[in-house]
Amino acid sequence: MAKTNPGRFFEDYSIGQVLHHAVPRTVTVGERALYHALYPARHALYSSDEFAQSCGLPQGPIDDLAAFHVVFGKTVPDISLNAVANLGYAEGRWLKPVYPGDTLRSDSEVIGLKQNSNGKTGVVWVRTRGLNQRDEVVIEYVRWVMVRKSNLDAPAPETVVPDLKKALAPGDLVVPSGLDFSKYDFALAGEPHRWGDYQIGETIDHVDGVTVEEAEHMLATRLWQNTAKVHFDLTFRADGRLIYGGHVISMARALSFNGLANAQMIVGLNGGAHANPCFAGDTIKAWSEVLDKAETGVPGVGAIRLRLVATKGGEPYALRGPDGSYSPDVLLDLDYWALMPT
């Protein structure tokens, strides 16, 4: 019996299947330092324990996206080891902050299957949960991924496409216990702009850009223990080694500090698409659009819904072409909720 793991192929999945992912991960302050070394991340709540304590938290959490990457990385050997590409996200919620010393593990349930017309690949939808050492769910999200078939003669499963929310309602969002922005220090945070200063429909060019390097991408992908072949094996794709989509998300989020420094905590992921592949040498720039705003009922805390678009150095605000498809310069189209002082 073979002792190595070739990964699952499309025909290996079934509706209702539950996957318990291996290798729990204890995160430390080293995780936070490495994250800030890889990305120009400067949001004050994650950079300073004292700033976090002034906002009612016991200490600075691990960056929301760093926690997401840890949870995501656990799932790769079971879900996307043989993936062609990760296609999208929905119904993502950050339910509890993750602090240094917490141990994270993941499980996923298969909630959708659809074989592609070419008969060589199919799309798998999973709902993933990240849990801490107290069995508390800290993150949950749905993603869908295109996976190769191993046996092209394997019959197509019954098509099941899950009915997912187009966006989380404000009532779906969870504000961390104790969070209070009523004494928020805007000078230390880096910008004066409050929740009330942003208008629905407003667009923000984040100005800065970062060129993706092979070394940084490879370090990041290993850090999250993401073993997908497309990110490591140059023979796996004819067009080169694909940059992990989470690397693009984190880079764009970090760049968004310039204009959204006070969008401190990500609490909801409404949707997301990796519109075009990213390769080493591409220069990532970012712009945002304010999609919605909502009160939370927590002192000094408002919720803001943002579209974050990462491009390959393209002009800001160019999202789609005349035919409705994404511009070839667009790498990422992400729709999320964040918490901001009012």
C-alpha cells in the first residue's frame, strides 16, 4: 500500500464529505513579525499591544489575514493539492481574534460539485472552519476550487451548486468582545479619517506598488504550509509558478493602509475572485471602493464594506472590459467588511 499522499482528485469528493485537516499550528509573535516582514502591513491594532489594549483587547492579535492563511494552509493537502486554480470565496466571517499562543486547526465540508464540460476538471465547493485550542470557531468561509480529474472515465457526479449569500448582512458580523474605539488615537494610527468621512461609492487609489519576488512568495507560501503544486513546481504549469492568491490578498490589504489606515479589523468576506494569475515580476497596486456602511452598536465602532482590487500595475478603477470580463490587469477583486472608528 502506498504511503505517500498524491492528493485528492475531483472524482474523490462527495457531497457531505467532512475532511479533518492535519497538523495543528501554534501561532506566536514570530508569526506576526514574519507577516509584517513579508508585507508592508502597518495597521496599528496588529502592530502594537499597547494600541490594542487601548481599544479594549488584551493584546495585539495576529493579523486577520495571517490567521486566515494558517487556516487555509491546513486545507491544501486535502482540497487543492491537485488544483488548477482557486476560484473564489464567500460567506467568510472572523468570529474571534487569534492571539499569539493560540493553536489553530481546520476542517472542511464538501457542499458543492460540478464537473466541467471538458471532462478533465471539476469545481469543488467547501465550507471551512478554523478552530482554536478551546474548540472555538475563529474563522469560517466558503471557497471553490477547480481540481483535476485523475481518471477521465470516472462518471460525473450529480451537479450541486450551493446557494451562497451575495454579501453578509451587518447583523452577520461579529465585533470582538471588549473592542471599544471611543478612545481611539488617530495620530498613532496614522490617518485622521473616520467612518463618517467615507461615502458610499467613493473610490480610493492607494498609490503605492510592490513588485512580487519569487523569494518572498516562496517564503510566504511555506510559512502558511501551503503545499499546492502550482506554487512550487515549475513543471506543473506551462506558464510558470503561480503566486499564491493569498499573497496577493495580503499585499493588496497592506497597500490599502494608505487611505484606509483606520479600517482596522476584517470581520467579513462577502466574495472574492482571483481574476487573473500573478507571477513573479508583476507589480501589485491596489484601489478600493466603498460599497456600504453600517452601525454596529458597539462604542465608537462602525462597519465599512469595501471592494479591494489588486492590479498588475494597471490604471486605478479599470475593473472590467466592454464584454463584462475582468481587465487583464486585474489580479484580485475582493469584497469585505472591516471595523473602523466612528
